[in-house]
Amino acid sequence: MKKNIFKIFNVVIASSILMTNISSVVANASEVNDENNFEFPIVEEKITLTMVGPQVGRGSWDERQYFQEMERLTNIAFEFNTPPRDDFATSKQLLLASDDLPDIFYAADITHQEQMEYGGYGFFIPLEDLIEEHAPNIKKMLDERPEIRKAITTPDGHIYALPSVTEEPSYWRMWYNGDWLENLGIEELPRTTDELYDLLVRFKNEDPNGNGEADEIPISNHGGLSEFDDFLLMAFGVQGMGMGLYGEDYSQVGFGPIQPGYREYLEYMNRLWEEDLLDHESFSQTNPQKQAKGHQNLVGVFADASPVFMLGADPQDTSNPVFHPITSEFIDEPRVLESTGIGGGTFAITKENEYPIETIKWIDYSYTKEGADLLHNGLEGFYWSWADDDQTTRVINDPPEGFDSPEDYRSSISPDWGIGVPIRRFASDAYDWSYDNPYDEWLRQEEQDKLVPYQVPRYPSVYFSDEDLRQIERIERDLNTFVTRMRAEFVSGDRDLTDETWDEYMSTIEKMKIDELISIYQKGFDQYQEVE
């Protein structure tokens, strides 16, 4: 990359504690290297590469302990360009369009289209031979789990970007406010849409937050309703607002907003809106605004990565239960879209990189247990410490002054916070140690009981031809805008949902060539199924 797009930061090690912990890693380096076929350092003389990634969390990337420690281990340093996450997609496109490339794109959410287009142009270099010859841990993962290789290999036979892989199921979740359930004596969670409605009415009318005021918001979201889709849309048999899999064997592709249960879903959500059960600011408020309501104990049902973000609860609090998937007249059994554990497009090497072998070796470490641990948790004595002399149990430390929580502090240590990074997250039982973390154990059981048994297939990660991609973009540009706007209007009552307006809605979608779009997605799915 042209160096003038970077700010070159001075690496500052903030405390002697860090040096102490670094020294302890040095003492164990040979053991780590032997287990994972590593030889540190990767290069004898330090090299400096350029990296682009999205800025999230506290502090700049050159201050992150992870990159500092990896520089010490490998002798590979970086100059960072980290546009804010909210603007990153635009910044990434400007870089690609200008041919002003870094050596590495990291946590860059490189889409299928970008991989095929800029891989075809030669901007991203193919990685499969580098993996075969110089990345034994990535190769091992792909050999053990061929579905990952299938998911990241483009139609031209190349791998242009590496994935984020999670070995344990991982889901987006909705939650109940546990204090409200306890205050109302609720012992059984809703299992149907009618039962959920009844509970939301109680949340509104029975003062579950106990402040004597009628200020409760039974259910709230931000930026629309999409974060509820995995549970509330699925309750009506609809696999989201895009393409899903339908039919008895889940082999027929269909568009969610025209499925049989979608109109009834809209009517249900409009009922929640009209009765002031659904937050009327759900379409307009930001996530921080929604979370501020949660911190005031005003919200009963919500979607978030963890209740701690919404309610400001103790990170170890297990009193806020995961939302159990519900049914309606359209489905007899609860449904949850499966967790594949594969996120694509997290790491790419560009044609400007003069050290591709050294680079693939550098990232290969993130696909080991030790490397993934360093990437996510950092060194001992900061985010975590050993709880015992035999080093079998870890505890999460209280954060330093100025940080809101241990997770807030971890965001200053690792880039693995709120973005998809190149990593293999091993199952917890793969390690010789575990966390003294009741919350994680509780959550794992919640998912095993409430989500895992009800998984159904989702539309897979499919690569389309350039021609099909152009058609998809042309049709979806207006289609997605239309269905998003209409959902908001129908739910909020800005447009009455009648037979006449529904027929008009369906007719408009048909004119937008929905049949052609479904046909393209069906072809892509069928071809994906045929790949070994």
C-alpha cells in the first residue's frame, strides 16, 4: 500500500507487568512451537507489512496486546489503517477501486462478490497452495472439516480469503429480563405466539420493574426488526427476509417476504405495535439508545449478544433466560436456523505483499489452540489470570480503572471484539484448562436445551457466477428496499394491511422479477449440493 495512507504509530508497552508476562511466554515458546509445527520467529530480520481492518473497541490496533505479542513472537510488524467499522465497507471499496492496496485485509468481511471480482483481477492472491505448503494448521482444519473448504472455495477453484470458524454452535439470541419474570412469578417461558403475546401484555400492565410507574416497554429493538427474525419470523415458518430453504426436505428455495406465514407475521407484529407492546422507536433508535432503556430496567424482551450489554448486568448473571423458539399455526415444532460456525472473508493477502509465505505462516498460528487463545484472551495477568497453581482454571479479572467491564477492557487487548477475525475457535473441552465462568457453562446448556434440538438447514454460503451476481444485484437493489419499507409500514400501521394492499404488495414483488431471482438462488443451491 502507498505508505501515505497510514499513520505510523509508536508501539508503547504500558507497564512492567506486560514485560513480565511476555517473558513467561518466551519461556514456553518452544513447547508451543513444537506442538503446532511452528518455528518462531518466522523471520530473522524484522519485516513490516501494511494491514487494513475495521476499528472497534478501545484504542488503536498498534496498542493492542495481541499485535504486540505477535510481533515479538514472529518478528513481523504492521502499519495499520483502521477506518471505523460503520464506514469500513465504503473505505474498503475505495481502496479496492483505487488499486491502493495494503499487504493484508484483516477482519475485512470480504464478500463473495469481492473475492471473485478482485481475486479475478489479481488483487487478492490465491491461498490454496500457500496453505498446502506453509500453513499446516489451516490445512489440518480444512482436511478435518471439508465443508469449510467447500464454503470458502470460489467457482474458479481458488481460496482468496480465510474464514472465522467456531467449533461449538453459536447463535444470535433473544432474551427475557429475568427480574421481570421473577417479579411476576413466571416459571414457564412462552412456547407459542399467543403465549408470548399474553406475557407481553403482563409486562405492560403489571409493573414488573417495580417502580410504580407505567413505563415498561415489553419488547424493543433498534434499526428495525431484523434482530428478531431468527425467532419471531421463524415462528411463522419464514426463514428471514431473504432467501431460505423450504419444503419437507428443505431443498426448495423461497423468498421469505412472500411465504404463506409472512402476512400473519405482519399482522401479529402490528398488533404488538397497536397495543404498545412493541417499542415505537424500534425502527428509528440506535443500539446505544435501546441499551440505555435496558440499563434503566425498562425493557422485557430484547435481542443482543449477551444480556450484560442490554441490562448492564453482572457478566456472570444467569438469571436472564434465552428466548425459547415459539410456534404458531404455521409450524408444529419450534425452528431455529442451524449454526454452521463458518464465517467467510476475514483475511486476504494482496498482490502488493512481498512476503506471502511469511504472511500465511503468521496467520496460521490463529488456527491453533494457543494462537486462538492469544488472539481472543490475550496474555495472563490482564483480562484473565490463573486461579490455581496447577493452571487448570482461569478467572476473569476486574478491569482497570476507566473501563466499564472486563469485556470493555478486552476490546483494548484484542481485535477479536465485535468483528469477524480469522480464527479457529476450538470447543471448550479441547483445552487443558477451563474458565471459572458459570455464565458460559449456563449459556452452553441453555443453547443445548432450547436451540440445538430445533435446528433446520439454512441457505448455504454460495458463490455465484459474475452474470448471476449482476442479476442478483440488479433485482435485489430495489426489492430489498421495497420489502424493508413495506414491513415497517405494515407493522407501524402507516399502511393498512388489507386484502387489497396485500395483493398490491405481492403484485409489486412479482413485477420486480422475484421468480427470476428465486431461480438463480435455486440454481446456486443445487450446484452447491453437487460439490463434493
